[in-house]
Amino acid sequence: MAGPLRFRHSTERWSEDRVQRDLLSPLQDRFGATMNGPWFAPPEGWAACRLEMDNGDLALFAWNGQEAYWMGNTETPETLWRTEKYTFEETSDPIAEWGERELLAQLEVEDPWLTDYEHVAHFFLPVFLSKDGRDSTRTFFDDHAGGFPDATRDEGLRFYDDFLGTGVLDDYRYTMASKLGTSQGFDLSRMQATMGEFNVAKLLADAGNDFEPEVQLGSGHAIDFRVEDTLVEVTRPRPPARRQVNTAVAAVKASGDAKTRDQLAAHPGAVLVVDATSFADDEWRRLAGERPEVGYQPLVVFRYRPDGRVEGYTHGSIPFPLPF
């Protein structure tokens, strides 16, 4: 399964003749391909091309005689198999900026409604144009409002565009974005759960907390966040209509129970955060009215609305501030 888009870096000598022989020719044989000029000028001293496949795949290639960079959502030609991969942030700035301009322009041609939200388009660019994620991630925002029930596409996009525009997740772009777009098929529940981590990041940031996402621990577990010395694990229950349990309270308890039998059992004292953003208004009112526990403390249960409003409740002592 392919991951998010990254550059492959070749340290060999390249020329246009070699590009046609070692890249274009095998792609023509495999998919049908054409080699076209770039839409934007590459950095000074570099040559570049777009390799466009008949099936809609795209690859970018830039070379300067001493080294070269490849990025594509298609099959990588064999001559580049052993090259190292680098994120946009790990690649030289001029090449990274050129590649991002090309890809954002491609995205604008294919789905202009998405590039109207520049922070969302930029942050998720490595998956919006990835081999596996390009269809599922766009469908998620287009048809499911980024996971908000009873919301329009633009309301969901505006919520995440405003948050990503703060820059608090910029240093963790690949870590967070890749969680959304590395599934071979469309999995609504998994994608909603992924956006639950973005919602918790907003929850922490809105209250002024510094945090680190995706913390690898010696126990072998990966915990979703660390806030100073406190670990935070996130769960996002599916609404009652989409699971065997038939009430909002039961859904939250079942979701919390699954976490306490795994990560939290190995890390007592971590805060369990339940994102109930998937719940409709009536389900949330029932939940907020009863304020159920899940057999574990400290516990935070919250729900965002697309306009930025947040409500929630806690059980136990939470060692960092919250915005409610």
C-alpha cells in the first residue's frame, strides 16, 4: 500500500534522453504516458517535466545534471526503486516549493472547491494527490463534511481551514495528514476517527496547551498526544445508528472500554479524551445531560460544531486547561 507523496532523490546524472529512456518508456509500456513541460518554471539551473499517464496518474521529475527528484502517484520506474524518500519539509526548499505549486495547480484543475481552502489544501496535499488517498480523502471532505454530521461541505472545510491556518500542526504535517489518506478504500469510520485527533489538537490549542502528537513509547504503544508530562489518548465513537449499541451513552462507554483494555491499561494516569463530534444534536444533548463515566479517569468528553463552538464535561482531575 502506498503512503503519502514524497520526493525520491537520485544522486545519479540525468539528461532528457535518459528521462525518456528510463522513465517515460516504461511508463508508456505500463500505462500509456506522455512527457510534457512543467506548468511552472523549476528552480534556476534545473530542468523539469510532467509525466502524465492515460489513467490519470501523474509524476513530476526535475534534474540538473548531478542529481534529480521524482514525485508521483503512479508506479515508480525500476531505476528509482533504491532512491531515498523525503517529505516536502526534508527536500531542498526550491524543489519542494516548485513541486507544491505543480500539485496545488493540479488539484485546482481537478477539484477547485478544495483549493478554495488553502490551508486544508496545503496541509493534506501529500494525500489529496497520493496513489491510495486521492479519491477517498477528497470524498471525505466533499460528501461527509470532514466528519461533521448535519453540516455542509463548506462548513466542515472552513472549520479545519481556520484551525490549520494557525500553524500549530505544521511541524507534524506528514504524521497527521498521512493518517487520513493511506487506506486503499473509503473507510468513513476510520477517517472520522483520524479527524478526532485533529479535533483534540484544536481542543488543546484553543486552551493554550503545547503538545506533541503521536508519541512512541517504550511499551510498544503509540499514544496520540503528550501535553507536558501527561499522555493523552483519543477515541471517537461512531454514532449509535452505525454500531450495535443503540444509545449515545452506550456508544461512549463501549468506545472508552476498548481503550482502557489496551493503551490505557499500560499507561495509567493518561487522560482519555472522547470526541463525540460525530453525534447529532439530540444524541449529544442526551450525553451531556447524563455525563456518563466509562470506568476510567481522568476522562474528557467533548463535541465541536463547525462554527467552532465546543461543549464538554470531565470526570477526574485533568492536569491541563480546557476551553470549556
